Amino acid sequence: IGILVFIQIIFIISSFIILTYYQSQSTYMGNSINIAGKNRFLTSNLMFEISKYSVEDSTKDVSKINSAINQFESYILALRDGGKAASIDLMPLQVEFLNAWNNVHQKWISLKTIIANNIIEPSDKTIGSIDKLTQRSLETEALSLVNLSNILVTKLGEYVRSNSESLLFNQSIFIILDMSVIAAFVLYLTRKILKPIMS
């Protein structure tokens, strides 16, 4: 009975450790999904600030555009490297998601370059003017950035779902093993007790 109790304690502790691990992974991945999803909002916010900037008649001020760019930059880097973003704790992104993250980052660099060259530091244009070609390029890059962000969010979501399925599978294995050990011990003890009686 003492051995049986000891084995039960081992099963409980092991199950608790595995459950804690999978839950922590799910929590951090959920946070990553949250921040990756915010890329869509941040892209919309950036485009809104650019639109406001282009139609204002007063002195042009790019500070809000720069602020939106800096916020997006900090979020996207925190998503890869871990840390804090919007008071949310993030773990570094796992290797299998780095390719999708790189796609988002490359598109972000492309969008940021267009903004820098045509709005923040225009070389041969009147400050504040955005021609139709530039506007179309900005909209195309922004839409592509949102789509790539959606792909990253989908991949992270699939991982969390797979994680949950693995957790359920492992719990089922532990329950089956636990019941098997209990049944084997009960059978062993019953036979040990009944053997001299049968003799």
C-alpha cells in the first residue's frame, strides 16, 4: 500500500508538472497571438495618421506618424525577441514561426521605407503632399502587411490548438497508466492474500 501511495504521488506530481508546462506555453502563445493580432490595428492606425497628415491644411507635423511607426516597431521586435508589449509578457518566438515573422518584418520594412522616403523626408516633393502612386503603394503594402500578420496569427493559433490536443492526450495516457498500476496492485495484493487461504 505504501508503494502504491508513492506511485500515486509520482503520477500526480508528473501530471501537475506537465499540465503547468502546457498551460504556461499556451498562455505565452496566447499573448503572442494577441500582439501579432494588434499588428492589424497598428497598421490601420498608421494609415489613419498618414491620411490625417495628408489632408491637414495647417503646418505639417509628422510626430504622430513617427509615434505610430515606433509603436509598431517595438511590438514587432518584442514579438520576436520576447519582453513586454502593451504590458503583456512575451517569450521569444519559437523557431518554427520565425519564417512567418520574417515575412511580416520584411513587409513592414518596405512600408516604413515608402513612408520615410515620401512623407517624413521627401526629397523632391512639397512637404505633406502624397501623390496617387505613393498612396496606392502605401495601401498595397499595408494590406499585404495585414494579410501576412493574419498568416502569423493563424500559425500561432494552430500551435495553441495542437498544444491543447497534446495536453489532453498526455492526461489520458496518465489516467490509463494510473488505473493500470492501481489494478495491477489490487490484483497482486488480492492474490497474495488469497494464496494461503486457497492453500
